[in-house]
Amino acid sequence: MAKIFLDGKPVEVAEGTTVFKAAQQAGIAIPHFCYHPAFVPEGSCRLCLVEIEGSPKLELSCSTVVREGMKVSTQSPTVREARRGVLEFILAEHPLDCPICDKAGECKLQDYYQDYGLTESVFREFKEKREKKVRIGDKLILDRERCVLCTRCVRFLAEITKTHELGLFERGIHAEIGGYENEPVRNGYSGNLVDLCPVGAITDTDFRFKTRPWFLTKGESICPLCSRGCNIYIDYHPGFPRVPGSAKVYRIRPRTNDAVNGPWICDHGRYGFIDLQQKNRCQTLVWNKGERTAEWSWDKVLITIGERVKALRENGKTNRISLILTTWLTNEELFLIKKIFKDGLGVRNVFFADPAPGPEDGFLLRSERTPNRRGAREMGFDLKAPDLNALVPDTDILFIFGPHFAGISHDGAWKPALEKIPVKILVTSHLNELASTADFVLPAAFLAEKNGTLTNADGRVQKIAAIARACFDIRPESQILLDLAREIRLDDSYFGALSAPEAVHHELVKEIPFFGALP
Amino acid sequence: MLKALGYFVELLRGIWITTRHFVVNMWFHTLNLFGIKTKRKGAVTIQYPEQKKDLAARHRSLHRLMKREDGKPRCVACMLCVTVCPSECIVIEATEDPDPEIQKYPSTFVIDLNRCCFCGFCVEACPEDAIRMDTAKIDLAQTSHDALIFGLDKLLK
């Protein structure tokens, strides 16, 4: 351990720590553009300068290693003057188009100008004119005027993805970021460049111009597109009063968690999530019978379904109920299904229909493309795919959770097979051909709209929260299941106490301690 | 009894005020008729809407969007008016402009006059002087809510 003095405050840090990291541990923020914890320090932005006693010039805190007894001053007048000078040079070439810049509001340059600059520029020269819309990837657009040449993007592509698509070309005032032979940035992690860019130089077409960052509410959640369980922020806008459907999720950003995803997420999750959240959503409660499609109230539908189940139960034929589940369901919902159907009604025909596994990329993206297969396995479910031959003859009532059953198809053989089952109940957040076959379609919440926990492939139980307000007439599956349990009068005292997903989680941990390790 | 007397007193007071206004105004109008200049003028009723008073130079009326020289809206869709609007009545959707010199333009710009409180903050917030409230249109009453939702076509007129 080395003892150093930061602004006169004694701080103990490990040997080999840089001054920047030591200050960070002591809670002192040092401005920086090029430094990023995931990369080797570059020292090109010259903004993290600090004054070290005994050193003739200001030193870069990001690459200077601490020495015993070092006296560092991060806010002395000399340091502030130097930082102001650096900022003035950066701003001499910066277009200052903040009102139309997507980064405005969360831009580091804006923040540092507030902290250190607030000066009139002494430059009387015209600013260099550069290209403002350079397409450097399928979804990425580079604005060379805004770029501060921190080279974070270059180093991300060199050190993390190792694909080296971008580089720094030319020198001095002509220096600019560009691709070799104009090859586009095409790897599964290109979206991270947008988060890495400290200014608004790299933007992605998905978020570009859609809204301004200060309108968005940030919520912590888990990416549901593979079993890695990357930690994400969901940026949500509650919408405008007179524009129906304007409430929506605008973007997904990584939430740093070194145990799971570090500071990155893949493009599959980043761009796939928003499509899932918005497209093909099941919005209305429907009861199909022949030609007539009537919209019913939730209570009426649940009473009707409850009566059908109760009738089977009175005849002692509850084993003629079958389930097709999905691992889009949270731990709590799977637990409720286990309690109601497996333990309560003695259902044996339980199948899982999940999206087809995709290729693994060796970094974050895993081949299992649902978030909670591990959770279902730990719960004691056997994750077998639907077997139509076993399913059809033994089933009077079929509950289908999630839309994936149609996807695994059996070449469309599911359709005539389902016709033979008297009652089909579909609980889904998304619509597909299944909805036309089912007798009841219950619109369910998507993962950004409900509370609960998910278990990733490494057995890490992580929380998701209802961030986006459900704009349609939808209910979370846990509520549907509890209402159903009440309708069929299944152990009222037990299910009556489980009103919220938190209470269900508590009960789940009591029964299966594996789920107790909530980080 | 006392209450009835009170009514009577107030009635007389009312008649007195009306008579006073009539006599005073008539007096100044008569003087004016004979060409005698007085400092005070007699009160005049303006026959609105046939007759309209001039609006002050800094009045706030129906919004309009300004155009560039080539006829495109001057608005750059920065959404600062949306941000500042206290009644959340402005909705803007920005779109990439094909012109490489212009970043974005508003593909929809909706002002919901049902909600608008005519505070004029949008005009003050606009960095491009793209929105103004100087059309002098103040008779905006409509028979339906939908007729009060103004889109780009109406605002650019």
C-alpha cells in the first residue's frame, strides 16, 4: 500500500495504482475524455492534468503511477488554468451545435465547460469545415466536426473487439477518425461506440434525432435477448398527452457490471430489445369462437377460464391440463406456475417453447436466446420441447405462455394439432399466428413492464423492474396467475398472501434457497 | 326589515353609479362635439367583432413557423420549445435532412391549442427564431377539439 496526499487529504491505495484511479477511489472527480477504465491509458486529451509536488510540469493523472508520499493537487489554480487552456483548444474546433446534437445534456464537453471554461474564445479564425454525416457502420454516423479525437472508438475496436475498423488519420488540425478503405464498422458490438464517445461525434440511426436525452427516464433492467443477462439501462419516455402511443423505450445502454458484462452490451440486445418492446405487441383481450371475436373484460375471461379448470378439477381430471411455457417468464412467474399447476393441480404435461438458439460470438452473446433457462432448470422444470404426439390426445385445456410455440413449428403441424384441443388459452406479450388458433388471448406484460428476477446462465439472480408503463390493456403474468388461482379456489390462504412479485420471490427463496443470492 | 332596507340602499347606489357614468361621459362627448378639447375623453364601446382594437406590438397570438429563403421550415427540431413548454402542448418528430449541411428538420410539428396557455416561452426558447406568436389571430374558438390541433401545414401558412 502507498500513502499519498490528494488535495491535502491522506489516501491509502495499492502500489501501482494510477493517480487517476486513486482520486476516483477517494471520490475526487478528474475531468477526462480519452481515459476509459477498460483501456490502457492513452493520455491524448491532456485534460486530466494534475500538479504533483516536486515535478517541474503538470503530469497526466491517468498514466502517472502513485509513489509513497506523493503530494497531488487536483484543483490548484495552475491545474484549473491548464485545463481551461486545453478546453479552449478543443472548443476552438468544436462546432457548438449543442441545440441539434443528440449528446447535449449528457455531453462531457458541456459539463467540463461549465466546470472549467465559461470563457469567451480568443480565437478569431473561422472553424474548420468538416463532414458532418459520415456513415461508418450500418447504424453509425460520425460527425467529424464534433469529434475531440479522444480515440476511445479506435481503442475499443483495437482492444475489445480486435477488429480494427477505425483509425486516426492525418496529423495536427487535419487529424480525423476514419475507416481503412472506408470499410464499415461491422461487428456485433458497434453500438458501444455511441456510449463510449464523450461528445456527440458518433450517433446511431436508431436513436439519432428521435428525442432529447433530458426527456428520458432511466431504469435499471436486464437484457432478455440471451442467457448472459447483461445489465442494462432502459431509457423510457412517458409520452405526450395528446399523442397516443408516444410512450416508448427509446434506447438501451449498458450498465456496468464487471461480474456479467463489464461496460458493454452486444448489438443483438441493444437494437433487438426496442423492436421486441414495440413491434407486434398483443394489446387487447380476445375471446375467439368461430367467426365472432368479442372483447371481454379481464374479470369475465378469468371467471370463464376458472370455471373450465374447476370443472376438470371436480371430475379429478386435472392431469388433462397441459402447459407450454417459455423462459421469457421470470423466476417468480415460473414459481407460481409450478405452485399452481404442478403442485396444486398435478399437471404433468409441461413443455417449453423457446426461440431457436443462435450462434455464440465468444464474448457476451450466448447461444441460448432467452433470459431465464437456468432459472427454469433450477426450479425443477424439465426443459423439453413440445411433443405434439404426447400433447394432443391427453389435453383438454392447454395453456400457452409466450409466442414462441409457433416459431418452433414442426413445419406448421402445430396448427391442425391445436385444433383438436378443446380449450386453448394463450398468455402472450406478442402476437403471431398462434393468436388466431387460441380460444382466449390474454395480453401479458413484456420484460420492461413487470417486476421480478431472472437467472442468467451463470446462476446469477438479477432484478428487473417495471420501467415502461404498459400502454395497452395488459397485465403481468404473475397477476394473471394469481387471479386464476383465486378463481379456481386453490389454497386461498397461500396465494392470497402473494400479491406482489416481491412476496412471491420471498416465498420462492424459502422453498429453493438457490434464488436467494440476489446481488 | 333592516335587510330589506339594505337592498333598497344598494339599489339606489347602483342607479347613482350608472347615472354618474352616463352624465360624465355624455358631458365629455358633448364638449367634444362642440370642438372643445378636454384632457379626458368620453368612454366608447367597441363593437367587437365587427370593429377591432389594434393589438399591442408585443402581443401574443396564434403561433406561426418561419420559413427559410427556400421555403423549408426554419425549425431545426432542437425541441427546446417542447422542453420549455409548461403545458406540454408541442410535439415534434425530427427527421434526417437529405441536405448534408442541415442535420434535421421537423417532419411533424404539432401544437395542441387545447392545451396551449399562450405564455410565449416557446418563442423565447427558440434559438433560430423559427416560431413566432405575432399573427394577430386571437379569435381561435372552434367547435371541436381536433380543429385546435395545428400541424405543420397550418403553422407554416
